[in-house]
Amino acid sequence: MALGSNSVVAAASRISSWALLSAALLCGSAAQAQMRISPLVIEAQANRGQAQGIINVTNNSNEPFRGRVYAEPFTYGDNGFQSLTSSPSDLTPYLQFSPRELTVPPGVTRRIRLITRFPPSLPEGEYRAVVFTETLQETTDSSGNSVALTARIGTTVYVRQGDLSPNLAVESASWNPEQKKIQLRVQNTGQASARPAVSWTLQQGNTEVETGTLDPTGIVAESDRNFLLNYSAQGQPAPTAGKYQLTGELVWAQGDNQRTQPFSVNLTIPAN
């Protein structure tokens, strides 16, 4: 069974697909101008140990390009997307894709077909990989020397073995003085990843100090992650030192349904 992706929505909007989970877009503006990859997220439920999907690679430039395709395990942590050398949730041993190299003429779309085959003995769980499409460009620097530029765009792939779901909760809130942002510690004790959006309100006593939202942010199964909330989009100074209360809700998609988890935590902002 293959499932596609959906676009990112604001925190107050209805999240319509679990395929909002996460996307890795790792490239410069040159790569984005040259090629387009869709979807950026693929999620699938294994049926009798098998699942499949398709990645579309489109050449937006006026020149043909050659690309290679490869997969790596990954995770999301406090520093965002991270490629891994190994992981207990690594999908790559069970993932086959074709072609591994492709030439795409201008204005043409090529397909990369993905097939997952799990052995019967594989434990239930969510298995993840990022499938990169990488191009190599030749250009000339200011001295006339030939320079090779490598750019890649990744599609994150999640395949579930068994009936799994995320379980999200906010553990705590703290002030990040270096980035001048509120740091919300979110825990996912479930066996499936999620991409929750956040809507929040900061209060001191009965006074509402600030409100805000955070676009959907990925958190993998059985992990914790800090979500950074912008205190003010208008460039106002940071809140004064003191004790506050941070309330709001996490909003994410689970299947065709929307899930919400309210939270209320204390926040202390120390003096400089």
C-alpha cells in the first residue's frame, strides 16, 4: 500500500494527512531551480510485509542532468534533521529502489520506484529512511577553473510494521537565552513518528503577554525534542525576568483524523 504526502499547514489549520510527518530538503537554490522532487514525504503501512511508493524527479532547467539515488537512515533531534550511519529503525536493508542512476532531459519527469519487503521475523515498529536524489553540476569559478557542485534533495520514507501510533506530550518549557526563544520539550512515547503544529499563549498572572504558532515540526517515535517558539515576530524585546505560564495545544494528523493534546507548563525566565 503506497501513500503520498501533503503540504505543511499552519497550527490553527486542519492537518489532513499523516504524510505531513516530515520532509528533508537538503539543497541550495541552484538545486531547487534545477530539479523538483515530489513527494517529499512517503508513508506506508506494510501489508503482509510489503509496501511501495514512487518519487517523481522533474528537470526544471534547460539542460539535461544526471543524478544518482541512494538511501540513508535518519532521525530528527534538537538540531533538526540528521543522517545516521546506523539505526534500530533503519529501513534501508529492506528498501529496494530503481533506477539508482538516471538522466532527466529538460522539462521531463522520471519516476523512482520504491519497494519495501520485510522478513516475517521482523519485529513490529516504524522503519525510516531518507532517499536522496543527488546531481552533479560542472561550473567555472572566477579564475576559469572547472568546479563540481553537488546538490541533493531527500524524500523521507516511513513504513509501519503493525498497528502503531504516536503519543505526544509536553514535558516542560524553558528560556533559551542564546536564541531568545521559548524552548518547549516535547516527548513522543508512541511507536510512530508525528509532525505536530503548536499554538501557544504566554501569561503572567492574569495578563496575556504573547501568543504564537509553530509550523508542523517532526518528532520521531520514542524520542524527545526541543521545539523553539519565537517569542515575537515583531522584533519586540524578550520578556522580562519572572515566572510565567505557557498554555496551548499540539495538533497533528493520525490517519485521516486530527489529534490534539493540550498542555499547560510553568516557565521561568531568569535575569540576564
